[in-house]
Amino acid sequence: GDPWISETVAMLIKHPNVFAMTAGWAPKYIPEEILRFAQRRNPRKLMWASDYPILPFDRTITEGRALPLTGDSLQGYLGANARAVFGSPS
């Protein structure tokens, strides 16, 4: 991650089992390069995280839904990618 954003994107592209989770960033501050990667290159690699208790759930989910992601990128970011990697909670 930060400050090695371009290197992070390179690792996401190169390695099929590397994923990015956004804990530590309020969604409105996620770097554009990370969002562009999720929207244009691979919608299955980026996962939402709240960084609770530093960032409250309400704020991060509201900001996450407002990101400039669409379709599979947004659905993946908001939960589908985490379920695919970690499985559904039982």
C-alpha cells in the first residue's frame, strides 16, 4: 500500500492470489490508481474494509457506495470479492 501505490497495483496484476483491502483509508481517499485498476483491469481484487473503530462502519459503507465504481467492480468491492476469497459467514 501507501506510499507504494504503483507497486501495489503491479503486484495485484502479477499475482493471482494477491488482493487489496482498503482498511486504513476512508473510501473517499482511496488512491485513483487503485480505483482505476479495480474498474478497468480486475474487478475481483479490491475489498472494502472499515478500519473500525478508527473509521466507523456507517461512514465507510456510505463512502464506499459513492465511489466511482460500477457493475462488478462496485459489487466486488462491497462484498462479493471478500465472499469469493474468504467464503460466506456461517
